[in-house]
Amino acid sequence: MSAHKVLKIYDRLLLLIFIAAPCLCLGAELSTPVKIASAEIVDVWQYNLTGTIDGRPIAVRLLRTGDRFNGFYRYAKKKARHAEQSAREGNGIWGEPLWLTGHFDRTVGRIRLTETRDLGPLTEGEGGNISGAWDVVLQHDALRETWRRGSKIVPIVTSVDTSVPPFPFQMKVRIHARNGFGSLNDRNHDPACNGGQDNSLEYFLDEIYLYDKERRVQTLSGFRAGGACSPSFPRIRDIKFDGQPAIVLAITPGASAKHYYLLWTYDKVKAAFVRNDAWNIVQTGWDDPIIDASTKSLSVCWASSGSWPFGSKTYTWRENVLEETGRNECGDPLKAEGCRHIGAGLNYRALCEGRQTFNDPVAW
């Protein structure tokens, strides 16, 4: 064989190795970040659970990013009809969210979560926001073991919330962080970062990968989602109330005067997620959209600021388009001007101030 042919074969082998390497990395062990140049590939999964703590019904939403866990749960304010009662059917029985943050401890094979009353810095003792601790194991996509506060230890039992549409793929995301994904704390925030500066070019997510049995079947790209010192992560919701999962991604995560979201809804014919810009119409509020499964509606509220007017709008889906079905137009609160209710839906106080139905925060 000539030297020229040998060199051509060698070049082809190098090319095959270069192409195959990222695929081999992406198939790495779950929750082990894989570095690709300045980015890292991280496994993401959302757990939707129902169950009990010491016999009291709860509903849980938990997002896993690598070995980290973040989310919230709610207690039932009155006795649930049955153990598997869905949070989506709460109809006013669910209390305010208690927030969870923590990680999988590989040394003992357990998940350790801190429970807080808010998303502020973790503070212990009287007047602090820490309200408990979870020491749990993950079995069959559900959590069980113990909840603790001081000397009180009670059992936690959960199972998969079967009323929430199952997600048909495994998910990974491409993350950029100035000092690497490992520099972020359990809340996926860089504690060494100056939150007062615009760091969106240093902390962001720019691609979502969907897999079927370790085979990549779709890539969602063409965006950059992140904020001060923290990348954003996708959430799974039944936005269209059609029994199909949708992917929601906050462009600017965390506490903000205004959130913007990207939405991909599931197309059963294509067996793929497609970008849905109908969601843009609900981006006018000063808070997360209220997703009400009982009325199959989306609502947005905006509060007053000084003498600015306030009000709300409610929308329902017609195929792939959101149509306004009701609104509340409110006057100057400093002049005690009331609200005028137009069309369907709740009045302003019930919709925007009461919020008695179970409504998952979109960007938790």
C-alpha cells in the first residue's frame, strides 16, 4: 500500500474519532457533567410526585440538574379525596409552597434537601427561613424516608403523580458558567459572582438535547437563557391542557420584575417538540402566568406602582392560538378606584390576590 493511501486512511480515522467523541461523552453516567470546550452537558429531569409527610397529603415538584435538586412542595389544607389526588385538581386545598434545595450525596447514596419558607439565603434559628430537612432515597422515580425538624422525625412517602403527562424523552442541556458548572451551589447560583452586574453572557443555557434510549432525537437551540450568576433550566408543564407535556424555559430566571419565557409544545404527529410563539401574548404581566387546569385558562396580573393602573387578562387556547376571554381593568389605587370586570374569568381580587388554586410557579 502506498504512503499516500496510508495517510488518507489515517486522516479518516482521526475524523471519525473527532465526530464520535462528543456522542460518547453525551452517553456518560447520569448526572455527571461532561465538558465540551467552554460548555458542559448536564442531565436534567423533573419529578412530579404526590404523597404524604406524617400522613398529611403533599404535592411535590422537583428538578434534578446533575446531582442537585431544587423545587417545592405544598401541604393539603384539607383532607384530600385519595392519596393519588393530583395537584392539578387541588381546587383550593393546597397551601403556600415550601421550597427545597439540596443534592445527591454519593458517599451515602442519599438525597439531602433543605426546606425553606422562601427563596432567600438559608438562615437557621428563630426568625430564620429553614423549616425542615429531607433525608430521602430515590426509588422508582419517587422519594421516601424521613422529614426532620429539630428532634421531630416523621416518614415521607411519595409516588409518581400519574395525572401529570409523562415526558417521553431523556433530557440534557448545554450550560455555560464562568467558573464551570461545579462552581455553582445547590441552587445553581455562583456565590462568588457579583449579582449586581449583568452576567448573562457568562451564565446561560443555549441548547436542550432530547434522547430516546441514549439516542439523540432532537436538539432545541437558537436561544440564550440565563441571568445574574445563574443559568436557566427548563420545566415541564401541561400548558395547553391537552394531556401533552410542554417545555417552558425562563429567559431571565429568578426573582425579577418581569419574566420572559420560551415554549415548546409536543406535536404527536411529528413525535417532536415545536416552538410555540402563541405563548408570547401572556408575557405582559408583572408576575408568572397563572396556569389554571380547572378552567383550562392562562391569566396574567399586573400590580400597581404608585399611580399606575393595574389589572389582569385571561386567555384560553383555540388550537395553537391563545385568545383573550376576560379581563379586569382597574383604576388608580391611590384614588380608591375599583376594578371593572369584563368577560369570563375571576375578578381581580380572586384571581390576583387570592390565588387559592394550586398554581405551580413557572420559574421555580
